[in-house]
Amino acid sequence: MVALVLLIASIAVGTSAVTVWRAAHRDAASRVDRTDVIIVLGAAQYDGTPSPVFAGRLDHALLLYRQGRAATVMVVGSKEPGDTYTEAEAGRDYLVSKGIPAAAVVAEPVGRTTYTSLVGAAGYMKTHGMSSAFLVSDPWHNARIERMASDLGIQGYASATWTSAARSEDTRFMGYARETFAYLYYRAFGG
């Protein structure tokens, strides 16, 4: 019985790892020309200045915007206790400072987790008649964010940046390992 449980657990982890790795190496922007919105998932910000991880994501969204992939960029994410700015506000200000018109950037200051941020994005999209989005984060998040978006009624297409957090092989390995279990957890238990 123990051997059977270990075998099933090993298969589940292995399948999750393959799914995460494959999704990380697939950029939906290579097959999808345009969506209703580009959603940038938040990351740390320091008194209104995006962390290097967050700036990498924002720069990738800026590239998609400049390519004409969507007319609107939405930045999601709330703030930690004691913060002056939300991730969404810091991201919006960063994108506007890089030349995106303020009217084209939406700050949706909701969510302290990926799932709750996407719930906020889905609500905004529904209210504004939007259904499709490029999802911008780090590559190892692709499988989970596409699954979450789908579960929330968003036609989500992951287009990740490789410049934000993946500075070394160790960093990449840790990202894949952590996300393998996060994806498996989400599949088993939901948001």
C-alpha cells in the first residue's frame, strides 16, 4: 500500500514538473497576435519602485504593448502591511514613466496571491467586456496562471519574461521546483 501511494505521488509530481517545464518554454505571443488586455502579475515593490523581478515583467508588458498586442495594460497586486504603494500603483507609474499613456494603464490593486489577483482582473475584465489576456509573469508560472485564468473565465495566454528572476541555473531550478508543487497544489485544491 505504501509503495502504491509513493508511486502515485511520484507520478503526480513528475507530471506536474513536465507540465510546468513545457509551459515555461512556450510563449503564447508566438501564436496569438492580439488580446483584449495585457495583465502583469505583481511582485515586490519598494516605496513605489518595482523590484528587479517586477521591472522585468513590466518591461515585457511594455514590449507587448509597443508591438500592438493590446490597447490596455492591467497591473495587479495589492500591498503588504506598512507599504505606501500597491504593486498595481507602482507598476502603473513605471509603465507611464516609460511612455505608455496613462489612459492605457489600469491599476487593479487587488490580491496578495496570484489567484486573488487574477480574481480581481477577471472582475474588471467582465465589467469592461473583455475576455482575452496576455498573462505576464516569470516563465515557471505559465502553467498555473493559464489554468487559473481559464478557471476564472479568462482566455489567458502566457507570455513570460526571461529577464526578471532567472539570473542563474540555481534560481531557475528553484523556480521550477517551487512551481511544480504550487501547480500540483492548485490542481488538487484550487485557489
